[in-house]
Amino acid sequence: MLLETYKVACSNCNLRELCMPMGLNQEELQKLDDVVATRRKVSQGETLYRNGDYFTSLYAIRTGFFKTCVSSPDGREQVTGFQMAGEIIGLDGITSDHHNCNAVALEDAEVCVMPFADVEEMSREFPVLQRHVHKIMSREIVRDQGVMMLLGNMRAEERLAAFLLNLVQRLNARGFSRSELVLRMTREEIGSYLGMKLETVSRTFSKFSEEGIIEVKQRWVKILKPDALKRIFDPECFS
Amino acid sequence: MLLETYKVACSNCNLRELCMPMGLNQEELQKLDDVVATRRKVSQGETLYRNGDYFTSLYAIRTGFFKTCVSSPDGREQVTGFQMAGEIIGLDGITSDHHNCNAVALEDAEVCVMPFADVEEMSREFPVLQRHVHKIMSREIVRDQGVMMLLGNMRAEERLAAFLLNLVQRLNARGFSRSELVLRMTREEIGSYLGMKLETVSRTFSKFSEEGIIEVKQRWVKILKPDALKRIFDPECFS
DNA sequence: GCAGAAATTTGACCTGCATCAATACAGAAA
DNA sequence: TTTCTGTATTGATGCAGGTCAAATTTCTGC
């Protein structure tokens, strides 16, 4: 794990429309540059933080791709989310001053370290940032509710369709193709996130492929019929 | 739905050790009394807010019991949580200025209305309150991660055991028995929360009962062997 | 009190996904 | 290149929990 302390700046980061600086004015942006004191590189397979670690900072992902996961005392692992550039992780640590999950880089990554005390201090000064922080936390809560719906009510095909649609939608917001993507995670990790076994993930991919909805080659996926995916996920939206 | 506008006070509320005022000093408490402008009664079966409603306020539950639930466009419903006195609901509305789920009273209830703009204003003034609000949101995120673990990895018996243990633990923190409880929700609502059908919930209750772990009579439940429940939920913690 | 509705329990059967197992494939190191 | 290792695919079989159905209990309104 490398720790770099060179000066960084939100004000000219190309993620500023997605990430923490979103909606801030020039003055606020410059203040934020002070909060985001350092960056940190995390190489593939390494953890940014671990369950039990003392919580000090939130992290804005600058490059790379993460998974967060909790594990039960008997070792079963649940992936709770996949995060990409511009997304904020570490919110789970605020309640108890200790992190409650592991954040693992699925590819070489770099994050901006935002000491939470500084974020709070700046939030008190700038209502826009305060509201933004609240929105980020609330968005996470809403996302989690969506995952509960997936896990509690949806069948394997619906889960995978929703997963793929969500992924391309987020990638598209970052300037990537709306139809092609390279999965950064294994079948097992997808399965863990979606509450199914890796074999079922693989079979469901194959099924979509046979039906001409997608083209799959290992980690590479091309969505041929986005409407068909939407119809699987939510039959009503086409009724 | 009744709307009452009489003066209320956190400063002498008997929930102040659990609820929003937790950890505030005298001065802060008195300020909070101004934020919590009104109370609102919600009778059994009515909704406090609905998916799509404009978001203005958080709500602290004073008395009664709520469920929150999201529903898919085709009508499937997922209960995302059960909330009791002293807990804060409405956080889902912050991201988009619109609520993202329904909050339904499972028994006659009363909530304290906290206009979010006022909460934010006061947070800027009092770091203790700011931190507390952040902790409340973070706690919800951590709770949701736990539900994901339940739904993604646990079997029916484990889910129900975890559910019961969580419920009595929270009731106990409010001065109720650690072994006896009256469920405020139907088998179907429990099932929706835990991702199983009402018949499975019922069967699992019966199984626990046959094994002498609990005593059940409709909504009334007595936990006879808490350790056995813990062992089901988490076999390792006794190994 | 009674009638009807709603919730719960229990049984019989079925299915979607898990499990077990074998094979194929791709990237990394030698 | 070859081997090794982790990942992915595919097939065969089993079972936890879903589905359907019927009986029982409790709740509600009159």
C-alpha cells in the first residue's frame, strides 16, 4: 500500500461534476481542496479499510473499482456494493468510529482521502456542502433499499438484469459506452452481491446470451437488447 | 390523520436518551425544542409519508410502531425496516427531495416533526448535533448492510432468529422485557422484511416452538432459550 | 352476542436455485 | 512455449422454501 502526500485539487479534477465537489462554487471548491489533503493508491486485491479499523476519513474514488463487503462471524461473505470513480466510500464507519465492512480494490485504484472531521467542519461553514454530504448518505440508504428489494423479491434473472442495467447506467454517466462493459468482478462476487451462487450467475449470463439479449465473453459484456433487460427487470414498464 | 400544533419539548421527553437529543447539553436541548415544532398523530394503518411525497422533515417516533416499505412497479412490496419509539425515519427523502418509500403505522403512533432545513441549520451551529445526525444516517447504512447479509446469505431459521433477537434487544433498550414481546406486524410483513413467504415464517415459528426455543401464541412471543437463538443465528459465537 | 373478514397454521406437492462434479478457458510465471 | 492457478461454463441431482389448498383462530363491525 502506497501513501502519497502530494498536493491534489478538486477544483480541476475531471470528476468534479460527479464527486464531492458537485454543485460547489469557486470559493467552496478551493476550501475543499484543503480538506482533500492526500491521495492514496490501493492496488488490486488490497483493502482500503477493513472491518474494525478506526474510522477517520471518507474516500472519494478517483480511479479504479472497489467492492465493499461484510462477513458473518462464521465466514460467509456478503458483497454490499461495487463502487466506481466519483463515488464516496467509508460512510459505514461514522456510527461507531470503526469501519463496519471491508473495502477492496478490484483493480488498481486511487482515492482522495477526506478526513471526516474536516468534512464536518467545512459542512458547518458551507450549507451547500452540508446538504451534499447529507444527500450522499441518503442516496446510499436508498440504494440499499433497492438491493433489499432485489434480494427479497426478485428472481435470479431479474437480479442480474437489474445489476447489468445499473452498471452500464453508472458507467455511461462517466462517459463510457451504454452498451459495452468489462466486469471488474468475478462471477462469485456478482453472486455474493445478488444473493446467488456463481454457477447461477454463469447460467443466467448464458441464458441471456442464448436469447440474444447480451453477448458475453468472460468479463466482457455487450448489451444487445437493453429493452429486453428492462422488461425482465420490470415487466410493467412496458405494459 | 390528525395534526396537532401544541408545544412540545425534547428537554423533558422520556426518550431523550435514545432519540435525537442524545448527548446534547442543556443549551443544545433547548434549541432542539424549537426545531421540533410539532407532533403528528398517525393512526394504525395510515401512512406518515408515501413514496413520491415531497420531503420536508425527518420524524422522531414518540410512540407507536412503523414499517417502511418500497414497492416495485409491478406491485411487489419489500419491507425495508420496522421502527419503534426513539428512532428517526424519513432519511430516504434527503437525496431527491422526495420520499422513496412508504412509512406506515402498525399501531396508533405519534411522531415529532423535525423540518430538515431546521435540523441542518442547527447542525451548523452545534457540532454535537451535526455528528449525531451523521451517526444516525450511518447507523441506518450499517443496519441495511446487515439486512443484505441476512437476505443474501442466511437461511430461513437464521433470518427469523436474527429478527427476534434484534427486536427484543431494541425493546429491552426501551425498558421492555428481554424475553417477551408482542409482534406489531403480521407474518406476511415479517416475511416481506426477511425475504420469505408468510407460510415459511409461520412454519419456522412452529419449529422453534416445537424445539422449546420460544413459545408463540399468534403475535405474542416468549423467548425461552435466547442462547439457542443466538446459536442458530451465529453458530460460531458458541464454538 | 353473531357474521364476515383477516390472519395464522398446517399439509401436500412443486420448482428454482444450490450443490456436487467435471471440463474448459485465460492470464501469469517459468 | 508449457505449466500452473484461478475463473468460468455446463451437466446431473437434491432440497429449502415456494405454491396451492384447507382448516382454524382471532379480530371487527353490527
